[in-house]
Amino acid sequence: MKPGLKPLFTGIALCVAGLFVVPVAIILPILLSDSGDTPFIAPGSAEFTVEEPARYYLWHDHQTIFEGTSYNRPVEIPDGVTISVSQADGEALAFTSDGSMSMSRGSHSSQSIGYVDVPTTGLWTVEVSGEAEPFVVSFAESKLLKIFGLIFGGVGLCLLLGGAGVILVVIGVVRLAQGKS
């Protein structure tokens, strides 16, 4: 084998991995992942098992199909609705109103209502009460930091692989040129 071909081909393979394979390996899990939220009808309550302390958001699924019924409601939740998140001992967590995030996938659209910082694992109850037409809400752990971690880690890995690939391609080309002299 000619000197320089091995680093040249290795460099090309690293560039391809950095430019295509790694981004696909990062983007696909984000796109294909289950959102992890469990919807329920409000007014009403539902129990959730929290596996790790984290920030959990309550979402208003204002455009969705739930248990065979379509819901197409205004983005705002009805006036007079109260929300509580508590554990078996009955002590409620402080619920922070935060309608700053929205999410859409296909024919499903959600708007954040607010969040709680759940300090311990275990069984938690989310209760949405008040006089209102039935609407769908869901409760899920915030995945924002994990998504940003995947994105920034992926960008770093792409740059590292692409940079190493370019260096190896240059080394391979230089060795091939030296072999012809």
C-alpha cells in the first residue's frame, strides 16, 4: 500500500462520520423519543411516579386526540382553574406559572402552564380543579437540558471528528506527494 493512503482513507472516514453519521445519531433519538408525558383530563387528577428529582412541567394539550376524542381548545387554560402537585403526605409543592414554551408534533399542540421542582422520588399526585369544560393536560420532566447537552455534545464531537479527519487527509496527501518525488 502506498504511504499516505491509510491516513487519507481514515481521514475521509472521520470527516464522513463527523459530518453525517454523528448528527443523525444525535437527531434521530430526539425526534423518535417518546415525550414521556402522561395526559389526563382536567378538571381531574392523576398519579405519577417520579424516578428522579427534577423540574416537571404541566402542559395544556390544547390540540390533541385523547382516548379517541379530539380536543381543540384555546391555548389559554380556563379562568379559575387551580393546580396542585403533592405527595401522599398531602403537602403541596409551589407551582410556578410559566406559559413561555410551546410544542407541536403532527396534529398535537401543547402550551406549558407551569412547573414544579420535585425534590424526591416516589408517587406524586397532580390535581387540576375548577369549573371548566374538560381539557387535556400532561405532566412530564423537563428534557430541555438533556436536549441541549445532546446538541452541544454532538456539535463538539462533529468538530473533533471533522478536524481530526481533515488533519489525517492533509497528512495522507503530503505523504502521497512525497512518495511521488
